[in-house]
Amino acid sequence: MKTNLKYLVYALALFLVTEGCNQGNSTKSGKKLDGFTTGTAPFTADESFSPIVNEELFVFKGLFTEANPVITYKPETGVIGDLLNDKVRVAILARELDTAELGVLKRRALTADINKFAIDAVAIIVNQASTDTTISVGEIKAMLNGKSNVDKSIVFDNPNSSLVRYLKQLSGNNELNAKNIYALKSNKEVIKYVSTHNNAIGITGFSWLNDPDEDYAEAVNKVKLVGVKDENSKTSPNEYFKPSQVTLVQHTYPLSRSLYIVDCSGRKGLGAGFASFLASERGQRIILKSGLLPDSIPQREINIVH
């Protein structure tokens, strides 16, 4: 009798633990919430980084078959809007949230867990036939402010992108409206435009030039990177550098931006699971292979056979 009672107590305890866990993963309406590596949850991400985010997502879902982050790609302003209007609780951005944005979340009793996972270079490209091979940060600022005598067309992606926000900060100009400056619709369009115009200078994310998709791979082969000099650099004011993992890690290439995942869910759900994967050795190796700079460079193991 004591043995049966003991088993009954164990069974009841197991039931209560299981039931408690199930309730912890459900809303008041009974809808099951996503878990660390399970369920479905909406994310929004800066479309400038769709190549690397898609690579990470493909491997993540392959490893965790019950996980289904649904990522919508938008310009940066749209990503921020979705986060602040509570359409999503997880976002991938090229900057941290500012004080006003954090205040909006705080008023809704939400805390933003922000983690950097990669660094991307802002690349300057020209047509393969162009004689331009170098440019300085000062020259870039002058062109963006319409104060350059260089007769070149400058093209970048759409006006609401993180890249345009970066260029505005770089130039100190909130309106990039010089007559020779053109905003297109995407990084792909920038690369394609430069590939067919000898007199164009394109500004694009470096991630779009590594392992391109078939629909614009031919265009990538018809453009080349321009070396950039920062004349205000304390270490190398007279040297030009092209974007690469080496120049990013050495801080010699002057145009770069960091990638962040922002999780406002306030629990260990799918946002936390994906953020953890991005920071893991597997996730960081995917970034390393893509040509971007991982936030933490994975160590290489070398086996020496005697």
C-alpha cells in the first residue's frame, strides 16, 4: 500500500510540473507560446542584411526542426516602427535603440535585450572599367553634401534604409538631396546600376558582394571595391584600405556598422533562442564564412599528427 501511495505521489508531482510548464508556455487565452527552440514567432529584420540573416535562419531551422521564426524584411524605419508599435517583439537592426525608443518600450513595461552579433562594412564600389581606385572619407562627405567638383553619380539603396541613416550621420547632413545623388530601391539595384554605368559610385553593404545570388551575381563581377582613406585617422591617415575581415578587425577600414538582435519579449522564447544561436560558435562561424566580421571570432582547432 505504501508503495502504491509513493507511486501516486510521484505521478501527481510529475503531472503538476508538466501542467505548470504547459501553462508557462501559454497565454491567458490558451494559445501556446513559442519556446527557446520551438514554436512560431514573428521577427522583423533590416532588409540590408537579408543575405546573412537568411543563412543563419536556414541552419537554425535545420538544427531545431520545431523552431519557426517568421522573418519579415523591411527598411530600418519599418523595422523600428514594427517594434515600437508592438507588431513584433524581436528585431534585427544596424544600430542600438535610442533613449526615446527605449522609453516607449519602458512605458509598455518591456525591456530590450540587445546583443551585437556581427560587423558589416559599408563598401564603395565602381564599375570595372572605371579608373577610380581610391577615395577619402573627406571626399565622400563632400560628395554627399554636394560640395564636390567630381562629376559622378552617387547611388545607394532606398531613403528609409539603415545605410542612408549612416550616410546622413557621416556627412552631418539630414537631407541628401544634391543633384547627383540618387536613392534606388535596394542593394541589388545599386550593384546592378554601377555594373552598367562607368560614371557611377555605389555605396552598399559589404555582405551583398560575398556569395551573391544568381539574379545579380553577374553584376557583382562587373564592379570593384574602392580603397578608402580616413585622413583623420591617428594611425594611418595616408593609407587606403578595402573592406575585409582583416581591415575590420584591425579597425583600419573606416566605414563599418554593427548588427544587433533586439529581443523585447521578456522571456526565454524563440527570440532568445535565435539570439543565443547567433552568438554561438556555429552562428559566428556562419558570419565568418560570409565575409562579415563575427562579434566573437571562433577559435580554430589544429590537430598535429606525429
